[in-house]
Amino acid sequence: MQTTGNLGLRKPEGTDNVDISDLNANADILDAEVVKLASISEAGRMSAVDKTKLNGIAVGANSYVHPAAHPPSIIMQDASNRFTTDAEKAAWNDKETPAGAQAKATAALSAALDALDSEVDVVGSIPITLTPGIQTINVERLSMLSHVAFVGRTLVNLLGRDGNCESTAGWTPANVTATLDSTNIKYGTNAIKLTLSPANGNVYRDYKDRFKAGSYYILVADVKNGNLSGGVYLEVNFSGGVGYRSGGLSASTTYTTEYIRIAPVDFASATNIYVALEANGATGQYGFFDGLRLYEITAAEYTAIDTMTATQVAAKYPYTEGISNVDNIYINRLNASTGAIEQSLYLWDMQAASNLDGSIADSVYQGADGRFRVSREYKTVELTGDLPWIYAVSATGYKTLILQNYPYNGSTLQSTVIKYDGKVILRSALTTGDNQNINTSNGDFYLTVSSADSGWGDAYTPTIAEIQAYFKGWVMIRNEGGVGTLYNGTGTK
């Protein structure tokens, strides 16, 4: 027997017996379906209530068309859904990409490191020449006073005490009267005053023995014009060579520095080298001179002087009597804005020296521990009678004395001696009095003493005690002849 597909009604086939129960079952099924209402899950008949609702729906009620535009206020926002403005969008679009941001950050870091490196990098030294008095040095950056270093410098006035202008002795006048003036002074207690008689004159003296072949020099003096109509000048004349004259001074109120630079070629063939103090004008007119000095300099200094002012020359080559070394360094670090002292450093009794042209010098430096040390190239020694002098040999007009095995610096050996009267004695051949030299093979130091200074005649050999007495200021005489009489071994000492 077959059944229907939807309700399952029984369908007897032709060969089947008709069973009343099958018919009744079909009737029951149909009767149940007739009253079965539709649900959301099963089909069925529409109820009257549903029909009423359906009839109440207007035509087209289920036809919706979304509007083309509507206000944003109708849309609800939450943490995951927000509106953005054009300004915010533009700001977001301007934000750097990760790669671009990294590139900019790398460049900024590199620039910062370069700036830091330049700050901690060693700044090049500032070359300066130490001069007496106060010097102001501007530095590139603020720093503590550390790692201070400098080299020594020695100024030797080759004119000795002649340069102090405290005496007119030794100067030869020409058309002038040379006197001492204690009112118009620059150094010490006197200056040399030249008064013309009749007109255009000078005083001069030969300093050939102060020059050595191949060396450069600068001659400096402080001059003041009293009332000279033609001015006051500094001169140097070379017998057998050329002569030079300073620019001259016409002002009369203050002292001004006059100078002349001298090259080796200037005096190579000279037999005399005359330094002259010159006054030009009319009879009775006058001028003043003080602080005369002659310094050996380097070829580089000789060239640089040509570009310097008189004030700069005076600062670099100040007046000194005899030997003067760099000493008593006092350093203040000042605030650039207020000028207030922020830090001070005082190095006293350093005595940093050099040779005459400055090519070999002591060096002063600050170690890692902050302490100052000196690397010595030169030593200052007072030649007294306490040193182990011995007699060497006698010659006409002088004796030669020796300090044996004296310390020296090999092939770079240089020595300068200042005599008790201020005369500068340079290293030279031992051919007359007031010469000095050192034997570089054994360090023996030789000094010649003139008979006029010691009182020892050519025929007399002094004892060790008498040599010691000489260095203590004693002069020997022959009592029978009085002061100035040389002792030659006879008579009473």
C-alpha cells in the first residue's frame, strides 16, 4: 500500500483489500489538518487574528527605499566606531611613516652625537707670547683651568745694564750734550737727555761684540720728545754695511717705543756696529731715551715684526736688565659677561727658560693628577766662589778659569753669562777677558777674567782661595802701587 507525500494518506492498490480502518485513518488525518493553524515552523491554516492583522497592512507597507542622505546624529558611536573630522584626517595623513620616522630619528641622533663629539674633542692650542702684566685670552668654550701647559721664554738684553740709561759713560756724543734726567723717566731713576749743540746730533757706541753671525736681532728703545722740531730717533749703523733709522717721534707728552729689526745680512761684513740715540732740531732743543734693549730673535719673529705695531712690539719685547725668564704665572678665568673671577691658578717661582731665540725651551705642564711639572732644558746657576773653580792658563790681560765636568746638554749646548756689572757674556772663543765657553766633550766650563777686574797681573797665578775671593767681590792690588795697580807676584798683596 502506498501513501501520499504530504499527509501520509493511505492509498490501497488494486490488489489490496479495502480496509475500513484505512479509510477512517485517512479521515482522521484530514480532519486534524483542517483545523491546524500555521506556525513559524509549520504550515497550516491562517487564524482569524492573523487574517485581521494581514488585512490591516497597508498596500506597499513592506516597500523600503533607503534615503540618499541623512544626518550623522542618527548613527550611534562607540569605542570602536567614531566619526573623524577633515582636520583630524589631515593631521593623521601628515603623520610620518615608520620608515620615515626612523630615518629622521637617525639623522637627529647623528647630529646630536656630532655636536657632542665637537664639545668633547680636543681644541687646538692657542699660541700666545707671555709678556709682563695682564693678558686676556678669549677661548671657544667654558672649561675648568686644567691641562694648562706652556713653554719657557728667556729675554737676554744683550746691552746689559747699558740699556737702563742710568749712566752716560761709554756713549760718544756728537753735536749733543748727554745728561741724566730724573724727571722724564720710564724705568729706574734716570733717563738719558740729549740737548742739541748746535743741531742734529746723537750719542753712539760700538756693540759689535754683542752680535753673532747668522742671527736676527731687534733693537728697541723708549723715547720721548721734549721740544725737538725734527724729532727723536733710534739708529743702528754698520761700518762696512748699511744703516737703519727708526720712524721717529714728534709727540712730546709720553714715551713711545721705537724699534729696528736687524738681519744677518745687514752686518755680515761690518767691522763695527754702532747703536745711536739721535735728536734732530735746533740748538738747545732736547729729547729723552730710556729702556734700551737688544734681543736675539728668530727669522720668523723678524718677519712678523714687520706687521706689528709699536705697542705690540713693546709688549712682546719689554725692557729687561740682564736675563729674565717666564716666572710667577697667575691665571684667572673670567666670566665673559660680568668679568668676575670664576677660577684662579697661581704658579710661582717656575723659572721657565729658553735659549736666546726660543728654539729650545723648558716646558711646564699639568699632569693627569693635576700637579704641575717642569721639563728642564736650562738651569740658572749663580757663579760664586763656593763653586770648585780651578786656574787654567794666563794670557795677556786676562786669566782663564775652569769649572770641571759641569752639566751640559750635548750638541744643543748654549750658555749665557751675566757679569756682576750687567754685561752680557755670550759663548765665544777665549781670546780676551769676559769670554765664556763649554767643552762639549767633557762638560768643562771656561770663563775668562780680565786683569782689570781681578787685579791679577799677567805674571801672577792666583790661588784657589784668591779665585774664590774674586767671585765674592774682592779685587787684588799691589799695596805699594795703590788701587788699580796689578799684582804680579812682588810687593805686598
